[in-house]
Amino acid sequence: MAHFTVAASERTFQELFTFVRDNVAESTSGSADAGPFSVAWAAGFRLEGGSVDLQADGTVRIDELDVVYDPLSLTLGIDIPRICIGGFCIIWIPFAGCVLRAPRICIFEADPDISIPLNLSGLVTSEISGAFRINTRYFVDPMRTPGMTDLDAEDAGVPNKWQFMLDPVWLDIDLIDISDTVGNILDAAIDTAVDGLLGFLPGWARDLIKAILGPIVDLVRAILDIVDDIDEWLSNLLGVSIGLFDFVLTVVADYLANLFPLFEFEDPYPILGYNGPLIPVKVPMRDVAVGIDTDEMTITANVGA
């Protein structure tokens, strides 16, 4: 029979998990070519919600863990094929050639020609679900020097610890909602960017370009390869081109499995603190084990020599 036993009910386990969950937050930024356009991004996320269910097979099931993206900003760079208008001959004189030509104007010569900023903070939501084992880890603080005794380490705030980490068996992320306003935001941003790009041209030139190209917003959407379903396009952009969802899963797995213990206690375990001239009483813990059933998590240990 174990010398030391601690049990946490499923509700208590939920509270322990909430503390860990609220410490998970990370950000990323970068840029990439995504076919005929480029994209730069700055994204951060945190976790909210989530339900915890202890399983009979010794694992923990966590569902509906909300991923809140804040910030989530994208800048789309679009390279439109170069187009020139004008330059045709107005007056032709035999043997002399063209003596008067119409003005020639070329546009879409930069790369990218259009930059479209999109602020999607709070407009995209995804959820994480997964199953976890509880792994036991003996942690020696890297700030503890080899010459320290256990009492020295406690006084310095760097004692050894037994830690219990949530190690993922599997993790899955689903994009569950994209605000209906995203399509309107995208179209408005494209419209504004196009107007800004053509704003230096005289009215007749803008009219001629629009007549040649048709609705330029539709052209830009075609270059971006946006299908009618904005959700599908944005999901592919975030998940495949940027790899945001893989980034989130990797960070969550690392935080839970390596960075933030679900529970921990010192080793040797303090029984009595300083009392005048008497030094603290501490007992070493050995054979530490953890068990999960549908009702509770149980941690057992023996007092070592």
C-alpha cells in the first residue's frame, strides 16, 4: 500500500486544467508565396472553454477547446499582369511615319501591384479536441547548482519537483466558424486597393481600363482563386498556405506536455517548516504513479530512504 495518496475529482481536474489552459498563448508572423499572390501574416492565439472527461482507459478527453485568434491580420500581395493602353498613332505622314501618338500609360508594373490588409481578429474561430495521458516527470530546476542541498534549493526557490503533464495521444483542430462579415471586408478591401492603384490615372484612362478588364474586383478575386465559398478559401489560406492550424496544435501540445504541469509537488516533500532553531522536515518521495478512472485522478507515492 502506498504511503502517500492524493485524489482529484473530475471537477477538481477541470480546475487544474483551467489553470494550465489559461497559460497557453503564443504568436507567430511571417510571409509566403501562395501561387499568384503573396501573403504576410501576424497571428496570436489563446485558449478558452473546453470540457474535461476522465476516461475508463486511463486517458483524459478534452473537447470544444476554443482557439481565440487575437490578433489575426493578413496582408495579401497581388501581382496583376502588366497592361498598357494608348500609344497608338494619331497622325501618320507618308515617308515620315507617325508624327503624333496618343499618350501611352502602363499599369500593374510593380510586384506586388496591390497590397490588401485584412484584420480578421475575432472573426475566425476554431476548436481543439484530443485525448491525453498523464505523464510523470522528475524535474530538476536548471537554476539549481550541483553543490546545493535540498534545504539550500528550497531556500533559493529551486527545489526538485515531481510533475504531472498532459501528454497528447491525439489532437485535432477544426475551423468551426468564419464570420459572415469576412466576405464583405474582403470585397471592400479589394475595392479600396484597386481605387487607390488607379487613382493617379485620368478619368478616361480609368474608364478604358475598366472597360478592358471588366469588374476589376472580380479579376482580383480570380487571381486570388476565391471560390464562391469564402469559408473554404480562407480555411485553405490559413491552414495550408500559412500553416496556422498546425502551428496552433504544435504549440498546444508542447505547452501541455513540456511547459506547464497539471500538478506538481516538491521532492523531498516538506512536512514541517522552519521553527526557531529547528530546520524543516522533508521526506523524499519515490515510486510516484498516477491513475485515471471515470471519477478521479489518483497520485500515489512511497516515502523513500
